[in-house]
Amino acid sequence: MDAPLILLASNSPRRRVLLSWTGWAFEVRPVNLDETQALDESPREYVVRLAQEKALAATEFETEATVILAADTVVALEDEVLGKPESPEQAADFLRRLRARVHEVYTAIALIDRRSGDLITDVCRSLVPMRAYSEAEIEAYIASGDPMDKAGAYAIQSPDFHPVADFEGCYASVMGLPLCHLVRTMAVLGFEPPVDVPAVCQKNLNYTCPVYRAILEGEDEG
């Protein structure tokens, strides 16, 4: 089968970088949607719905892409979704609430095969333990501006803040795109990556992933 061209329906620079590690060619066409969580919608239901809606919205673009890819990531603390902070004060509140606790990160992907119109979704749930960072560290991190466009007000890959301790899940998923979930879902459409994605991901992240084999075999946890 010919190599696919993927349309990435996202404006996230982190997702662009992660997708580039797969070796698949792609183009970027962001979509803008109302991302309000529905009443009584669980974090998992919410993130899957948003990924689906983004993928469907991207079908309006004129493109030669074979596959449309959309993704969404949410941080959940005791089933409460912590979105992107609306102010530095809210960012500080999120970081204090997450400090020295374990929370969940859900990242969903939605793929549309433009040959058949089929829509496939997948989701990765990660348990993320935060370290006991200080008030001074919170203040310095907020002053950097980095938390303001991040779900939960943090980036796991922050080189200075290092918010996460002893993580044992899918690092790429918490960054915004679970690459092994993408590989297994693209395989359903008949596409195999031209590179060893787990090896490239671990090398680029400098992270020995303990879960990639289980994910490729069908596990949701990451």
C-alpha cells in the first residue's frame, strides 16, 4: 500500500514534533471548535468527543491527505478536568492542587480514512505522579509563561520545572500524541510506519518506556 499523507488537525507544536518522529508525511490544518465540557461528561468521554469533532471538522478542507488525524489531551484530578489556565492565578491554583499527588492524563486520537470515510478512535490513560515542588518553583514557572497554553498548567517535558516524578507511562501521550496508539490505529487502516516508532520516540525523549509493548498489543493504559 502507498505511504499515507496525514492531515494533522491541530495547531500544537508538540504534536507536530511527535508526529514527525513516525516518518509519515503530513500537513497541518488547525480547526477551531467550542471545547466546553458537557454536563456529566467524564474526562474520557470528553476527550474522545473533542478528538472526533476535530477530525470531522477537518473533512471540510480540500487536501490530498489519505488520513485525517486529530487529538485532544485533558488533565483530570479526581474526575475534574483541569484545562488551560485562564490566568496566572489559576495556573498557580492548578499546580498547587496537583503537587505531590497522582492525577490522570487522557489523550484521545481520532482518524478518518478519506478513502472509505471510516472514523476510528483510540485513547490513552496515563497516571502521572507530580513531585513536591516548592512555591518558589511555581512562581518561577508561571513567570516563564510556559503553563499558560498547557492543560493542567504544566508540560511534562519542561527542562527547568521538571514537574513529574517517577513516571512509568507513555511520555508522548502526556505531551499530546500517544505514538504507539497511533501506530496500532493506523495499522487498522493498513498503514505501517517507515521507522521503528518506539525506538525513535524513546531516543528523542531520552526515556526508557516500560509500556510500549503492551500498548502495541492493545492495552489502553499508558
